[in-house]
Amino acid sequence: MGGYAAFVWPSLGLTLVVMLGLLLSTLRQLRARQRRLAALEAEGATRRPRGGSLAAAAPGDAPTVTRSRENERSEEAAS
């Protein structure tokens, strides 16, 4: 490696450690969000339709407004 091995191998090792850390962090977040979604669905929460913008609604349809529990709690606390 022309005398650069002392720089190349540690940088390669550090890169692998960082990439492995990012992978593990991402997988942990994925599992946590999957557990949260399962808990919400068990409580009866439903998913919003994908791409459900108001522009996609039929002309005579009234838009539906959903309120989250956090919004309801903050409104109750304010009153």
C-alpha cells in the first residue's frame, strides 16, 4: 500500500464500525416503531390512507378531520 496502510486499515475499520452502528440503530428504531404501531392498532387506531390529500376527494365530499388523543388532552388541559 505504499506506506499508507497505517492510515487505510484504521479508517476502513472505523468506517465499518460506524456503518454497523447505523444499521443497528436503524433496526432498533424500526422494531420500536413496529411495536408502537401494533399497540396503536390494538387500541383501535386506524391508518390514514396513503396519498389521501383533500384534492383527491370527490367535489361533494366534506373533508374529514381526525383528532389525535394528544390534541384532545392538550385541549382538555387548556380549558
